[in-house]
Amino acid sequence: MQKEIELPIPPDFIHDEGYIKQQGAQKLRIPIKRIHGFRVHKRSIDARGRQVLYRIKVIFFIDEAPILPTVISELKDVRDAPPVIIIGAGPAGLFAAYRCLELGLKPIVFERGKEVRERRRDLARINKEGVVNPESNYCFGEGGAGTYSDGKLYTRSNKRGDVHKVLSIFVEHGADEDILIDARPHIGTNKLPHIIESMRHRILEKGGEILFDTKVVDILAEFGQVTGVQTADGTVFRAQHVLVATGHSARDIFELFRRKNWLLEAKPFALGVRIEHPQEIIDRAQYHCDLRHDNLPPAYYSLVEQVQGRGVFSFCMCPGGIIAPCATDADEIVVNGWSPSKRNNPHANSGTVIQINLDDVPQVETNPFALLDFQRQIEQRAFEQGGGNLVAPAQRMVDFVENRVSHDLPVNSYKPGTRSVNLNEVLPQFVHEALREALPVFGKKMHGYYTNEAILVGVESRTSSPIRIPRDKETLQHPQIAGLYPCAEGAGYAGGIVSAAIDGMNCVEAISRRL
């Protein structure tokens, strides 16, 4: 017999199996000897009271041996199967390729960037020299933007598809099983490359193909039906199904659609800064103690406030993290954040952004590129204010709110360096006004948040794509081109690793139904 119950567990006892069995026996009102084992199903941290607790959902095995779940994907050999071209080897592209193997389709994946480990040299040049390779950077390359910018797996996309399946595939390829039970699962940038490599080897082993350093420059179509793609060296690859999973920073794909007069739409996105605090400030505020317990992870926060009818909110929070330079061209500043699996760096950072609506930018109704152009202008302005070499414009928090240039800047994790400026010179007026009003309010919600020990680094601008590629809700195909599947974050249909992976799998299932 199996029984699932929820238990509150103090941090001291979260790894004590005997204590958990004892608490379970008491709640179930049975002798402890009847419990032959247990499995934690879900785990979260409850910091609402003065005493921080873990809340765990536990399946107890009563009068029977415990059964541990195993997940092994059933993949087919697809060497002679119908081909599906996938543009992009980010989470959407990789999981789409994986789903192809399950459904008996042959994935041919084109990735403009390099294999996951080879990307490291280009990332080192970005951090040490301020030099951006436009084809291999934090956004482009095997694994996509999430590989070297964190690996957070938290999602609200449960209605879009099977979240557990995505997490299980990660576990099958080397991720810690904790991601299956944690309320906010996280792999970590230090572990993701091995997992991505393992998925790649499995895809190749079953007859799929992955071509690196291979940029798709044209999508071919005749009489409203896609027929294949052409790469930068002029080679043409034929297929009746093309999945576009290029990510939110592949602006050249949007330009390709514009040249072909294929439908595009402007899409709201969010813009702001990345804010970094010493992690100990966040720990004290969230855990109500001077020193974080060894069994508690670095604290997380989520903040939101309405300012003049506009939402200001934290985004992609990275406890124990690092601010990363995520530009894809040489003349722009784009920042993001990531954490290693242990989240053991001394700083905590989070994007803090304001929703940019369609009516915030002129001509958006007639020009689907209006918001992208607006995004690009802010990124280039940040580059100019930083002074070059990917040095980012920055300001202490209280100085920003009180509209004065910081005399100096705190030690921070952004490796190319920061320059003290007035961020009002970088951000649009309505953005910095909303931020100035929201930050002191955040300080009232979370003690210690509003402090000059915190630094604002500009700009956080790639929260999502400012352009959507339309698709039919049922077939997931572009309304003008049969067999063309706009997919995931770059097309405006996902917002993170898990939701992108789900969308990639959903598009392949749509292809399978069409076949």
C-alpha cells in the first residue's frame, strides 16, 4: 500500500531518513516498522513564518517494498525515416529532435554556433576581452541561451505539455534527480554541458544529424509549401517540414521573413536592468536570520509592483549567481544572469524589468520591427554609455532613485567591468521613472532590498522576443507556408528552457499528425 502525505521538516532534519519515517508514521498513525521505505515527490521551502521549514510531499510504502521510478526513452532508429529540418540546437531544437526519434522521424539540426564545450573559448573572450563572436556567444551555440546562462527549469507551462517528461529526459542524461521534486528546479551552468552532450550523442546514435557552424540563410518554399533550407555556403537541404527554433536573439531570421514578405507581428517584451545584491542581504531578508542554515539554499525572491498602470517585476532571479554579458553583436550591451549548481557565489542578481507595450513605440501597427528597433537602440545606447569593450553602464540603487551618479560602484560579478553613469541616460524615460518608483516599494516588501550596496547594471533587454512569427493554433504551421513551424521563444511561443522544450516537442507532434 502507498500513501502520499505532506510533512513540514525543519532544515536540521531534511536529510534524516529516520526522522522523516518517524514523522510519517505519526501522521499516518501506524507503527514505524510498517513503513518499508519512502520517496519524496515534491519539495519546497516555506519561509513565511519565523521558522523556515521544508514542506515535502512524501509517498510512503506501507507493508510493501519501495518502487523507484525509472525513465528510459524508447527511441527508434531513423536513418531512413522522413526528414525534419530543425533550425537551432537550443532546448526547443534538441527536444524536437528527441521527439522525432520517438515518433520515427529523422531530425536534421542546423546550428549556427559551436558544440557546447567549444563555445567556452568564445565566452572567455567575451568576458576577458570584450570581443563578441556573432555566431558563438551566450545566446548562440549548442544548448542555446540557457546552457551558459543558468539552466533554471521553473515554469508555469504545465498546460502546454508534459513538464515531467522534459525533466525526466534531463535526468536520463545526467541531471540530478532533485529536479524532479524541487519546486524551483535548477541544473546549473557547470552541469548542463555534459547533459547537452549526452543528448546529442543519443540523437546521433539513432540516426539523427546535427550540423554545427552551419548557418541557415534561406528557407525555401514553392507554391506555399516549404521545400528546404539553404546554408551560408550555398548548400541546399530538402525537406517538407522545417521547424524554426532560432531563439529570441536571431534577428537575421526576422529579416529573412521580411525579405520574403512572410507575416510577422510586433510582440510586447520587457526591458530594464539587472540588479545585484550581496547574497547575505537576501538570505537575511528571506530566512529571517543573520546566518543561513547549511541545509538551506541561497535565498530566492520574486517581486512585483504596479506603477502608473504598468507592471514592474523581478525576472530570472539567480541566487549565488553571476551577471553575464549576452550581446550578440559588437556594438551593444545585453546582460543576463546565471548560477552554478551549488549557487555558491557571493552575489544574488535578478532582472528587474518593465513591460513594454505595443503602444509605447510609434508606428508599431504598420511596422512589426518597431519594438525590435526600439530594443536595439537601447542596447546600443548602453554600449555607448559603457565606453566600449562590453563595459556595462551601472549605478548604485539609492543613487539611481535619487538621480545622482554614483561616486563609486560596489564589487560585482560582471566580468567585463562596469562604469558609473546616470542610467537615465540609457533607459527610456517611462522605464526609469517606473523603476525609481518601484524600488523603494520593493524595499518595504523585503527588508534590506533597498540599499546602496545593490548595483543596477544595464540593460536587461532580451527577456523575450519583440517579434512573433504567426502560426495556426491547431496545425502550428505558419499561415502562409505549409510545413513551416515557428517554434518556441524566438517565434514568441515560450519563455524559458522547459517551455521551449515543450513547444519543440509539440511542433514535432504536429508534424507527425500531418504525416
